[in-house]
Amino acid sequence: MKTFVPPQRIAISPIDADGREFIEVGPLRLDLRTEFASINGYALALTSAEFRLLVHLLKNAGRVWAREELLEHISDGPSCNVRRVDPIVAHVRRKIGFPLIATARRGGYDIPQE
């Protein structure tokens, strides 16, 4: 059974005076320069792969990404198992605690956009 993921309003801030750029959606805030994630101001422990996945999906919201495509963006090196993406998505979903990443019908993931 698929979980309904409502469309999200995503804000990507311009680079500030300190050279930082943020992505914000709901209570989630990502600092792209420092790779720091927070929810309601509280630090969110994400692995590097989880952070890259979230940034990639948020910057490309509204587009469905196949596992193979996502693996290219989150992998630290050569990897042949596209199923590695599934547990990373599951960990991100569990850590952020609200519906954000949708599973596409024919395989893959996206973030529905308003």
C-alpha cells in the first residue's frame, strides 16, 4: 500500500553573505554548504548518502527518478546494486518523520511539488 504524500512547497534560498544556501520544506532545513540538516531547529543526523539523496530530490521536485539514476547521484563510488537506494530512502523517511518522498508506481522516487 502506498502512502499519500501531499505536494510540498519547497524554498531554495539565494546564497547569503556567508556563502550558504538553504533548502527548506516544512520544518526541514538543509544547509548545502555545511551539509547540516535540521527539523524545527534540531539537528538531524543524516549520512552523506542520505543528505545527497534528499538534496537531489528536493532540487528536482516533481520529477520521478529511477533507482539507477538516484544511485549515480548518491553513490560514493562504483556500485552495482540499485537496491541500495531503497534502504537509504527508508532511513530518510524515518528520520524526517513526515511524508515527503513518494514512491513512483513504476519504480523510483519523487517529491510531489505544489
